[in-house]
Amino acid sequence: MPVGGHAWIDMQYLAGLKTLGHDVYYFEDCGEESWVYNWETEELTTELSYPANYVRDCLEPLGFKDHWIYRAGNQSEGISINSFREICSEADLMIIRAVPLTVWRDEYLLVHRRCYIDADPGFNQISLINGNPKLSETLDHCQRLFTIGQRIGEVDCPIPDAGYNWLKTVAPVSMPHWNVTKNKDVSHFTCVMQWRGFHDVEYKGVAYGQKDKEFPQFLKLPQHTSQPFRLALTGSSPENFTEYGWEVVPGWEASKTTDSYQSFIQESRAEFSVAKHGYVAMRGGWFSDRSICYLASGRPVLVEDTGLNDWLPIGEGIVTFTNISEALNGIETINSDYEEHCHAARQIAEQYFACEKVLPPLIEAAMD
């Protein structure tokens, strides 16, 4: 997916594992065919060159020249398929993050161990129960399963385990790549937001939705404060927000490249983020990888609560809300002692999300 925010998620893992001394390769397997939106031509393409060039441009600056492959059907870009098969036969661990492999190739079974990281807690587990054969097949080929849902198993968290054992992890951030930027002119609370990411799910008669089901209760927020907001919006008409006082820019402008995505975050005063309805209703303790990038950049985050008090320090650097009144209080809290909140944000990133804190226990558990 040629989107800067999605690219950064994988880049954090790659950069962190490389820094820890591992020999790391990136593979992206599209299954039978690659369907990618080309930002230059503004149309879908099945050609591998455009997405492969995007992968190359992301990874080579990290030192991953000749350490990646982009696959679809029998075609590939990057290292050769034969070379990749040899790498699989020698590899200790394959990490599959967020989505299933729609085509399970024989060489993937050559890797000594395999693990899966669930990035959509609740949605994936319910999808498994409701019948998702590709996801089930992928998980059944893995020896360890991880989730960023920190509250799965708690009494007030209805997320089922779907018959699998889920170990806890968090999304890492490569701190050297997300330096604190000093900018006295930052003014806007911002967010990179997709109106709908995927389908709603239903479990035990309860429907769990996307942001289009959760955000409407906060639409009038700008009308109650002098604090300006800027949304990088995808999937909805800007007019639905501008009439209430939100400043809206096209989502692709902020997230077209890794550099534009990083600049958008680091040119913000803080993050304001409404979670997907499902994350809020299921109280799984979900926390966004995007929010982690704000924290690492020394930017406070004002985020809707998904059950974060159980595992994160709330109040400085991270401020949560459940309604407009609490969001307004959060804005005042951050702005009243802004520098202290910026300092606390960076400290939280270092203590909870830095690659050197997150990845060693992940690898140890995956190889155990």
C-alpha cells in the first residue's frame, strides 16, 4: 500500500531489528495479483514496478538495498524468487504483520518459526469466529500469535480469543528516525484519518463499526474552543467537517510519502484522534501506531479512550477523553502546560514503545 503511514509501521520494525543486529529482509506478497492505487496516474495498476519502486524508496535509505522482495503471482521485484527461497530456508523467524497471506507458498514453511502480529484487536478475532479462511490458514501456520490489544481477557473486554492464544505486544518506534522537532509556530491539533478502514463486524448480536460510527458525536468540537484543528481526511467529503469548523486537507497530501507523513506529524501542535467505534466499544486497550509517532516527536496526544489506563500513564503526554466535555478539558490541559506535555510525550515513547524495549521480548517469545 503506497501510503506513508502504513510504510512507517513496517519500517519501524525493520530499522529496529537491524539496529539490534539481526539480518532482516522485507517481503510483501500480494497473492495472485497486485492491485495498487497509483498516486501519479490516479488509477489502479496491476504493474509491479510502481509499488516496488515505492518499497525501494522507503527501504534503501534504511540500509535495506537488496534486502526486499515484492511478489504477485509468479512475478517479483527486488531480490529474485530463488534467492528469497534460499533466505527462507535459512531464516530463524518470519514475522507476518496485520494481514493474512492470501497465498501460502511452500517456501514459507521452510522458515524455522513464524509469528503473526494482530494490529486490529477485536476485528480480527471476530472475523475468525465469523469465518475467515485465509486468516485462519495464516494463523495455523504460525507458532506464536501476538496482539496489540492489551486488555484481551479482561472482564469488561468482550473480545473473544477465537480459540487462539494471544500474547501482548505494542507497535515499536525507531526513536533515531523520529527526533523531537522544535517549532514555536505549531498551532493545530491534527489527525490523519480514514473515515472507513474495512467492514464492520458483529459478535453476539452487537455490531462494531468504524470511525464513521464514532466521530459524529465529536463533529461540533471546534465550535466550542478557539483551538484550531486540521484533519488529513480520506474517504469522506471535506464539507461534512468544514461546516463545523474543522480545517481539512486531502489525506493523500499528508500520507503520500514517508517524508510527507512525518512532516505532517512534526508540524502539528498535538494529535487529536477519535478511535474506531469497535476499539472504543470493545475496550481492548488499542493504541495507534500513529499516536506513537506523535509521542516520539515530542508531540502530546489527545485520544479517545479505549481502555488505556490499565497500561499507559495518562495525564501528561497522553490525555484521553470519552465525550466532547472531556475533550475540551484535555485541550485546556495540554495547552496550559504545553512544554511539559511535550517532554512527557517523548519520555513515554522512550519507555514504552522504543524498538529496543519492544522488539527483544517479541523475538524471545516468538522463538521460545
